[in-house]
Amino acid sequence: MEPDLEETKRRKSLEELLQFAILNIDKPSGPTSFKTADLAKRILRVPKSCHYGTLDPNVTGVLPVGLNRACRLARWFLTKDKTYRGTMRLHSEVGPEELLAQMKEFEGTIRQLPPVRSRVKRRVREREVHYWTVTGREGRDVEFKAKVQGGTYIRKLVHDLGERLDGAHMTGLRRTQAGIFRDDAPGFVTLEGLREAVARLDAGDEAPLREVLIPGEVIGHVLPAVAARPEAAEGLLLGRPVTRGDLLEEPEADEGEDFAIFADYRFLEVARVVEEGEIIARPEFVLT
């Protein structure tokens, strides 16, 4: 089963939505990802926010921002594939065939050392580059598109390419997709658009804000989702282990994998599959 997000929105009050929601924000150039999430929190006047995947300050585009309890969902979104459009400048004349051939060398599994100014520990990591291709060119200025595993640094990708081509540096980057979040999806919103939605709310119209709030139940579109028996819901919300008798269906997940549990339209928890006799899963995150 996949949760019906529109039905969830219809059944929840705005206050309930805000307690467990995600924003698909068009991050502007300038602020950090943390600052962008903090600005969203202040605009909405809610206690807590977080982002699902860092963008450099000068990079724009898709930045999922969790609100309140939805911050606990971050880890299930962070590692999803990302898609980018960008531009780079070559430091010397490079023919189109040579450029494409060298870019192809970076497709597939690569080993990448994060940039010096990154916030993660600097150790070589394996990352998957699904594709990296030229979409336009004018002289030494090259437009490109790339789809990569979460945690891949595009700026470093361009730098490493430049080491093969007498130099190259990135001149612009925009994230167009982060997992299920896209820049052409309904509800994609700028910070200014969010301010306008809150102004409309203050004037008595909550529809624009409802339009941009994505229920946290969207986790059921990322992880396998199963329905719980109605009588088991309250016990599961107390955090007890999941038994086969609690569920109306078997989760499509193997041992050690996670799945989401719902009761009607309500999200209950994310659980991890175990093999412990009658106990088939243990809670990873319970919506209490």
C-alpha cells in the first residue's frame, strides 16, 4: 500500500499537518542549507526544522526541509539519488569528443575525497555516478546534467575532471531532484512564496499553505508501506515490538531493512525487520 497524501491532507487540520510535514523548498543562492531551513521555521513560526541534504551556499534548487516530528525522517531521505544541472569552465581548449570521453570515465562507481571545506570527515568514499553528460557548450563554458548517489560532490567531480584536462572549475549548480522531491512538482516553493502563504493564512486563507505542506506520511512512498490491524495501532504507538499478528500484510523488506506502518491514513512508525520468532520487526521511529 502507498498512503494517499491528498486524503491525509484532507483529514488533518493545518496544525496537525505542521507537526509532521516536509517542505520542498527552492533554495536561493546565498544562505546555507541550515539557514534556509531555519528561515522556513521562522516564517512558519514552528519549533523545529531540518534539511534533508546539504547544498553549498551558492547552489540553488531542491532542498527538502522537515518540520517538527518530520525531522526524524531525515535519514531515510539523505542517501537518495540527486540530479543536477550545472555549468563549468574549462581552463584550456578541449575538443567535444575528448571532453565526453573523459566525463564518461567518471560514470559508474567512483572513489571521491570530500572537499576540504566540507562538513563530513575527509576520507575516500565510493559513490555512484549514474550519468554525467553535456547539454550545451559555448567555447570553454560547458552546461551539463548529472544524476548521482546522495553524498556525491559535484564541485569535486568537476575539479577531478579538470585534473585530466588542464583544469576546470564549476561556475554554477542547481539541484533539480533529491529522491522523490523535484523542482517541477506541485508545491515546490521559494522562501518568498512561503512568506506569501503565511500572509494569506494570517488573512484567513489556509489553502496556499496547505498546498506546499507535504505530509510526513510521504515516507510510505520511500519505504515499503504496510497496514496495521486497527486494534494493534495503539500498542504499536507505545513502541512495542511488531508481531506478525499486528499487520494485515507481510512487509516487502528483508531482515535488517526498514518499512513504514500505517493504520488507515495515519502513519504509526518505521520498523526494522528482525527474525526473532513471533517478533518480526522492532521500531526505529514511532510517531508519538
